[in-house]
Amino acid sequence: MSRFVAIAVMGLIFSGACVSSPPAVRPLSPFPHDSSSGPLGSTLDSAAHAFGVTPLTDLLFEPGVEEIRYWSGGGITAEQSFVRLVRTGNRVDGMLGLYWRPANPYHHPGDITQGAMVRYFHAGTCRSLVDYGNIEACPLRFRHRPDWRAIWDTLIALGVTSLPEQSSIPRPKLLIFDGGAMTVELRTRDGYRRYSFSNPEAYADSQGQRVVRIARVFRRAYEAVPPSDNERRFRGRLDLSLGKSEFTACGSHVIWGIQLASNLAKLPSGADSSAHALYYIEVRGQLAMPGMRWGLPYPEIVQSFEDLVVIPWQAKHC
């Protein structure tokens, strides 16, 4: 799930070891007007309903129960991710998911829809698909149970409950028009709090870097999700030239296009249009979705998620 990048929402309820049992009362949100905004321009409430959970602002206080929710992603054309952590006593349970707009409003009616693209990229990873109006949700399967308790404890140690508002941190010098965002919901016995960060990687100060570390901890849970049914390993020869990357699989003479995940393969400095470089590569990725060739003259295009081996070409490698 390395493709996943950075909007987040979390909700948290704290209780001490010994607490009385107050009446179940819904605390007032300090941000009552902000609760309608969220990833994809939709409401976080709608996203929660799509996953079959109650919106965090609607949960009644329950002594001894704490909860964290995290939603991440970026851009209206990208899928968003969802992490839910619930602590009851010393036990922590969790849930992971993805959600997206089934039909991308920026696509031409004849284009491949956003929903079709995401379902192709994550084929076989969903326990189910839930259609909730303008949102499609995918609760994810696990290869093994994530260590929810370790994730929880690390988040607390990093100070997930005490992050400041982004507006209180000096703005980065870099001007950003796109990217990802991070929103945090906190629900404690003291009430409900929510704060957001946009492109925290751009912040060089300690608070911004703490946000980045917290987001990485959440993404750790996705290591337990199986790869897509369409994912595979490719090995062969890369022919790299200015404006062109071509791949020939070992044992084949058919030339495909390829999009690498890194810049490990490079042309010599100052190379002109006639220069090219040959590499032996092994990558983890998948073929581009049928119908998505971007006008390139190749029968297939490999989209690499991870460049595993990139070394100068020798025929003996194949």
C-alpha cells in the first residue's frame, strides 16, 4: 500500500484506570461548523456511514473506551484511506479501508471512471464493496492481524493528542497547490477536538515532522493488507532515452512501456536526444489498466510500485 499518501482523521477517547460512570452525554464539538468538511470534499460523516460506523461526533461517551480514526489521501482523483482504532481496557482492535468517488466528476463521460480504476488497482483486497451514494467504500482484508496495540502505544508516545493547530505553526516557504492533507479527530471524556494539516512534509519545524511520523505509524497497518490480485514481479531489460522508457521482459521480444517508481535509472549527464542507457531491472508493480495507455504506442505499460533491482545491463542477467 505504498501508494498511499497523506490526509488523516483520528478520533480518540481517554479514560483513567479508575473512573466513575457519568451519564452518557454527547459533548459539544469545539468545531461544530468544521465537521461537514473532509476528504474528497464529502463529509466525514458520510464516509463513516459507508464503513458502517457511527460518526465520531455522534458517539456517546463510554467509560473505559477510547477510539482513534484516521483518514488519509490526497486529490479528488485519488482513493482515500481509513484507519479505525478502538481501545477497550487493555485491548486494541482496528479496521482498515479505502474509499473513493465511483465516478470522477473531472472525467469525460466516456472515460474510465475513478471507481473502475481503484477497483482494478486493489483487486482482491476488499472484504466487500459498499456503495453509499457518491462514496464507494472498501473494508480491507488482512494477511495477518496488525499489531494494533503497538500502533496505538506509538501514537500516544508521539503525542497524537497534543498536536497543535496547523495555523499555529510557521508556514513553509514552499508554496504548494496540491498534495495531501491530514485531519485529526480527538474524542475524550473532556469533549471532541478536530484539527487538520495540509502537506505536513513541507514543514521543517519539529511539530511538522511529528505529524509526518504520526502519519507513518498509521500507514504501518497497511503492511498487513495483501497485494492486489493484479500485482506481480517483472524482470527484464530497460532501454532508457530522453522522453522514453521501454521494457522488454526476459524471454520476450515484445517491447512494453514502463513507468518506474524511482529515478535509479538515469542517462549520463548532458545526454542528447540520441543517448540511451540499458539496465537490467526487477520491479514490483502491475500492468496499466486495460484502456489506459495514455496514447503511447505500446501493447502494455508496466506501472512500478517499487524498483527492486536497477543495475547496468548484461545479457546474462536474463
